[in-house]
Amino acid sequence: MLGHGAATAACELRFAPLVGICELTDVRIDGHHVLATGPHLLISHERIEGELPETVIEHLDEPVYSQPGAPYLHITSDTARLTAATVRAALTGTLSVPHRARTVRLYRFANADGPYFAADPNFHPDGTFTALHLYPATAVRPNSGYTDATRPLLNTLLAHKRARGLGRREEFAHATGGDVAAVLQALTGQADELQPIDRAAAAHLRQIHPQVAAYAAALERAGYPPRMFFSRTFTIDTGQIVNQGRAEKLFHGLTGTNGEPMTPLEERDFGRASLSTLRGPIWRVAPLPLAATGRLPLAVAGKKNPPTSVPSLLVEELDPCHLSPVMRTTGCRLRRHTLALPGGWIEHTSMTQGRALFALPGLLADPRATG
């Protein structure tokens, strides 16, 4: 059965984050609150005094925030410099440099690393997602900058369906290979349009395109109909990777705490007040890296799975919020067991062999691959 859930099948696509490491300027110009980092300029519609109030998530079933957010003008431009003249031109619609402009709702949140800002942090009514997060450096957060969490694949799929009279939740039953090709072409076109406005976003789109194209080709080779490429229950764009495990390195110092949610959406998913808090115990089961000496370089083994000299299985309990073997609230390590296994239970495959056989950890070897 196809679809998303324990008894169904689906494909989740997750992408590297679009990160900008740059100074975050927080000033007032003509009474307007202004934030500027990288190509992004946010200007409050109204003249305001003081800081934006901190927002918290009040309900788990829906993203209900304690504050309504404030309307800001969001200008995206590689060439718009932060000056009083730029701010005035933006507010009057007379900015002459290449740019994009939209109205967003801006919020101020906080996590373990300190305060941060989020513009349109949740899904839009039409199902699209264009969140932007801005991070000031703090005593815990080494760098300042932004993450542009826009989901180009999701947004393009929805736009293609909308152009054919379909609602965001409707299935595209009569989709063809031409529709799939049109989405891929649209992603290329978006990158070209962004090039003179936001070069980093254009480059990011060009990194996403091959992954989406490979996914489309894999569906076709596996015999799946084109409608599955558009199905909201099968093709799931989960957006940027979250700050867990090795992915922390991808954020280049915008987080100082591994496993800490960096966005309101992540906070709702696995933060202190999240849907994850409703889970029961979670256990992780993983075969441990095997080496004759019981030692491997950290770059090979990673931090989660300690190498062993005998075939072994690691069984450990995880904090349901952060999926960590240490309970964040108490600092206590949770239950952890290492089980030695009889010979032959674990097949050790080199990286070279694994690539040749398209092998994945935890899957039985395909006997056809060896004849």
C-alpha cells in the first residue's frame, strides 16, 4: 500500500540547508525596525519601539503561537545595500536594483542558543513553504546569519497542480511524464530567475535539481506512474535537514547545541514542547562498525556507533524529543546495551563493494548480484 505511515510506503526528500554566514544588522531607520543579513532585508511596516515580543508555541496539534507576529516588508537582493535611502525606496516601491519584495509576518523566538527571528515560519494556506530564519551570534551560537528554508520542490509541485485546476491535497491522477519534465524545467527556470537577485539561492536550486531529477528517474525505472511524483502521500519534501548528529556541521556555527531545534517547525516536531513529547519510549537498534583492532578513525565510524572487534548490535534508548541517548532536561544517559552476535549474523561490506552492489546497512544482500 502506498502512502505515508507505518503500514504504507513513501519517499521523503530532505535537502542540505541554504545557509548564509554573515553579519546580522538590527537597527532602526526612520522609526522602522530593520534587519539585514546577506541578501535579505526586513523592514517593519509600522514605526515600532522596543523589541518584538518573544513568541512560544501554545498548542501542539496546530502551530498556534503566543504572538501574532508583525508585518514586515521582505526585500531579497544581492545589490540592495542597507542605507536609509534603500529603506525609504523599498517602503515606497521605488527600489531600482534587481530584487524581490513580499510581505511577511516576523516573529522572535528563542532556543538553547539564544534568540532568533523567523519570517513566515509556517506553511502558507496554499500549502507552500517559504520560511526565512535569522540568527544573531550569542555566547553559545558562534556565528550570525540566516537559513532560507524555502521548499522549492514542494512549491513547484503545488504550482503545477494549481495551474491544472487541482487543489493542494488533490491527487494528480492523470499526470504524465511531460508533467514531471515540466516540474524539472520549472526548477531550472527558477534558478535562472534568482541568479541576478540571490546568487546563493540560485546555486542552491541547482544543487536540488539533480537530486529531484534522479528521484524522478528512479520512480520511472521502478515502474511507478507519474502521479506518484505529485502525490502528497508519497513524494514528501521535508525541507532542509535538521540539526541532529553530523548535520550540525552543515549549519556552520548557526547552532552551538547539537540536537537543538533551530526553527519553530522543528521545535514543534522534536523540541521541549512538541509532538515528540507525546511519544512513548524510543529505541535505536544499529549494527556496530567492525574492525579487527576494535578501533576506527572518527571520520569513518562517527560518534553514534563505537567500533568493536566482534559482530555486535547496539540497542539504546533515546530522548523522544531530541532523539539523543542523553535526556536533555536532566543530562542523564539513558539505557544502553551492546549485544554480541553469533558469526554470520552481520555481513561486513567495504565501501567499494557497497557502492557496486547498491547495498544499504540493514538490508540482506541480493543473491542475484553475485550470480
